[in-house]
Amino acid sequence: MLGRVSVVLAAISALVLPVVGQAVKSSTTDTQWCAARLPYTAELTTTTVMTLRDGSTDTKELRQVIAVDSQGRWRNESTSTIYGKQLPTTVHVLDPVTQTTSDWSVPGKKVLVKSDQPRPPASTARHFPAPTVSCSTSDQPHVEQAGITTEDLGTETIQGVEAYGIRETSIIPAGTIGNDEPLTRTGETWRATAHGLFGLTVREINIDPRHGKSDMELTSFTQAEPDPSLFQLPEGYKIVNVSASQLACASAPVIDPPPPPSAR
């Protein structure tokens, strides 16, 4: 039972963006903003299905609305659903114009503002990815990694966005982590080829026997300037200014997950 609770809490930590200003985690190195910027609004849905020890399945969903304007301002609005219960919506805004990053939740009472030179937004946890924002494009060479087989998937148009795909496969030999048989992990990533879209990830599929299957898909894309009000602080919220050191040490609130249907 404790093991299952730990898995659920870990999944929630990956699903929910920081509410109190905890820095966005990334598995990649932050890059500088590209010179060209194409404004857009993108909606993405990530569905993760995990098979539990008793044979039942656990399904989670993450819905995101990403808005980027021609000034480089970036907003990520995320809503997670676990066991059929919708968690509070979290909003993260990165504003290179005012050199601030802001975090708040809806419903909520406080907005945390960090005044500092912001970094480009990057991916969050592997199985609950936010759209990758980097300057990588399909004309840059892909570096092979030891123990990983890479397959070039070519280009495909997803919701009107041309994207370049790569599939990576790795095998964990039997006995490496207590596994009786070899475990095969696959990851498929499709990123926009247009330079001004900052390598926007429009599709990502991860299959890992230990964690289940996660599918992220672009469901809607609009190439236009988003509403400027999206990048403003919410009205009626208390503004809390924090330093970089305070932000790094902040801890996200613990959210008790709803009990699984079998436990109700």
C-alpha cells in the first residue's frame, strides 16, 4: 500500500506545475532565446496509463494551454485530472520584458513573482512533459548516446504544424534493476521545424514497462498574437515577491490524492 501511495504522490509531483514558485525542472540544458519569434497558442493533452500490481489501470490526464507572443513572453496553464478528480489549475508566466517569472493557482489567493533574468521554459518530468522550448531544429545533428538506438521518423504535419520525429529505444538488461527479463523502453518525440516555434514539442510518446505509457499530443494550434492580458498578474491576488534563493528553496504544497476507486 505504501509503495502505491508513493507512486501516486510521485505522479502528482510530475503532473502539477509549481504553485509556490518552485523552479521548473528540466532534463535538458537551458538555451538562449532564438532571434525569430512566432506568436502562437497551443493546446496539448497528455494521457498516462499505468498498470498496477493488482492488474488494474491508473489513468491520469494533463491538459495544457501554451501561449507565446512576439515579445518572447510565455504562459503555461495546466490542469491535471487524477482518478476522475480535477486538481487546481496552475499558471506559470515567464516575461523577458519585465524580467520576471510568476506562478499562481486557480482558485488561489497568492501569486509569487521572481524578479530576475528569466530562463527559457523547458521540459518538466519525462512522463508529463511540458512543450519543450529550445532553439533546436531538424537541421541540427542528433547525437547518438551509448546504449540507445535512434530512428529517424522524418516529418509529419500535426494540427497544421510541420514536425520532425525521432524514436529512441533502450534496453535494460535482465538483472540490472532486479528485473528477470530485459526491459525495453521507447521514446518518440516530434518537434516543430519552424525556427520561430523554438522547437515546440507537438507529440511525445513514452513506453516504459515500469511506468506505463504516456501520450502527449497537440490538439489545437493558432498562429497569432495571444491576448496580452494572459501575461498579466491575476486581479485580487496578493503579490509575493521572492528572490532567486528563496524560489529555489520553496516547496510545493502537498496535495492529498483522491482514493482510487477500489479503495472507496
